[in-house]
Amino acid sequence: MANINIKLRKAQANKKDEFYTQLNDIENELRHYKEFFKNKTVLCNCDDPRVSNFFHYFSYSFEHLGLKKLITTCYKSQNADLFSRNDSEKAVYLEYTGDKNGDRIPDKSEIGIKELKGDGDFRSKECIELLKQADVVVTNPPFSLFREYVSQLIKYEKKFVIIGHQNAITYKEIFPLIKENKIWLGYGFKGGAGHFINPYYEDYATAGNHKDGMIRVSGVVWFTNIETTKRYEELELYKKYNPIEYSKYDNYDAINVDKTSEIPIDYEGMMGVPITFLDKYNPNQFEIIDGIGRYSILDNERTKKEGKYLSMINGQAKYFRVIIKRK
Ligand SMILES: C[S@@+](CC[C@H](N)C(=O)[O-])C[C@H]1O[C@@H](n2cnc3c(N)ncnc32)[C@H](O)[C@@H]1O
């Protein structure tokens, strides 16, 4: 019984990662990187080709984008029946090198299906071998493994366009990459929220954010390390600094700005802005200095020892703030 309970709980947790990206969201983002994909090997490594629109997008756009190869790996346990022994079906990966019979459709006979030895975990040795072959990785990875997922991409020096939650900006593993301009945000979702296909929507029933097999997830963004023109758009500002409206933090030498659009045009010192600023961040216009909440994200040990709440004004805590400075 205990064993079944553990299995049940694990299955519940896994289900939270089971939502699928819509084709038009993929198209809307990837149209901005079209030139980049020419002659590239693309890997989608969290994608069951039976349901993944990433696989659909790249296989159907193969010739249009001028791709070299598409590799898709499927994580097996997502299809495992909770009460089966989970060993009946092997994980597979697919390789597609383009249309051969001239009908411009990826046919079954043109898609090479190969078995994996393990379960298709992106961290497994055989999946890492496939990663090494790839130039660029594009997917919506499990949010619960986002830190590890990104670390692996950085370790193997891969280009990527992936979906994640904006809260990942505040992770100590991710923030330094953003500060050092090794990762930035892509074009994003309309209204800052994505609608994903969710086969387990009954699990979200109490959240009130599901509809017709879809789930609305607010705060989802695209993370990438591929150049975009959006990244160099100047943020237009109109407000002037005054010390009444822009208070300083009690324990950090920066002014607080509650909305990105209210960043004062004429302030040269450090400013604390909400994480949504990253969507407008132009590295030629601003420099990222740090991230603060209770402590500094970059100087965590020292500030923790000091024990002073950093993003506080007159004893009232603010949310996490990105500390920036005009260039
Ligand atoms: C948010 S879903 C997105 C699925 C698909 N990429 C899409 O966008 O439609 C994340 C997927 O990662 C899979 N997954 C979970 N853990 C994984 C792992 N360790 N390795 C590879 N894939 C994993 C899940 O089964 C799930 O299908």
C-alpha cells in the first residue's frame, strides 16, 4: 500500500509537468529566429512526437527552415500506466533528415525511429550523446527540472530557445547567466500568459485556471541565447526622478521602482526593478548589477550573515528586485 502511495504521489508530481505547447505559440516565437536555423541540427529532448508540437513544427518546416537534421527524444515514464510494471514499452528517439518522396510531408517511412536503452531522461548518457550532435535545442522542458536542464545546455555550450517560468530568473543558478548576458528572454507570450494543452486538467480544477483541456499558466516566457532584434530595442521612458516617489531601500543603496515603465529617465545610480523588466532589458541601455529579496542573489552568503532584509522600505518588504544601472 505504501508503495502504491509513493507511486501515486510521484505520478501526481509528474502530471504537473505534463502540459503541451500549442503550435501557434511555437510558430509565433520561432518565426523570429528563422535565419538562425539554416543548416542546423535541432534537438527536442522532452518531446513525445505523438503529442509534441515542437516535433510537428520542425518536421513540417524542415525544408522551409533549411534544417540539417531533427532529433526528438521521448521520455518514457510519461506514458507509463501507474499500475503496470512500466517496462513494457521502450523509450524511443526519432531522427528526421527531411522529405525524400517530394510530398513535403514527414511520412512514417522517412522518420527513423530508434530505441533508447534507458527511459529517455535528458540527463542520461545516451541522451547527452544526442545533445552533443545538436546545434540548437528547442522545447518546453519540465519546469521542475529547469535548473538542471539549463545547466546542461550551458555545460555543452548549446544554443537554445526554451519555455520556462519567469520566476526562474530569481534562481541562483539562472540569475548570474542573465546578468552575464549568456541568457535572455525571447519574444514571449501574449499578455504574459500561455495556454497549454493539458490532458490532466481535472487535477487543476480547483485552481480555476483550466478550460476545455487547456491550462492557463501566467508568467511563462521563452529563454534563449540566440540573438534577437528585440533585445536591442530601446526602452522608452518618460518619468523624472524625485526622492519622494522613488524611495531608497532601508538596507541597500538603490531606489525602488515598482513598474518598469516608471524607471526614471534621469537617474544614474542603482535602481531596483521587478523581474518583468527582463522582458524589456536592452544590454546597451542598462547593466544588471544584482538581484535582491531578503538577501542578495549574487552575494548570498555575506548578506545572509548580515541578516538585513535588502528589498525593504520603511520596514515593508518588496518582492524580488533586479538591481540595474543605466549605461
Ligand atoms: C511541460 S511538458 C512539455 C512537453 C513538450 N515539450 C511540449 O512542449 O509539448 C515537459 C515534458 O518533459 C517530460 N519530462 C519530464 N522529466 C523528463 C526528463 N527527466 N527527461 C526528459 N523529459 C522529461 C515530461 O514527460 C513532459 O512531457
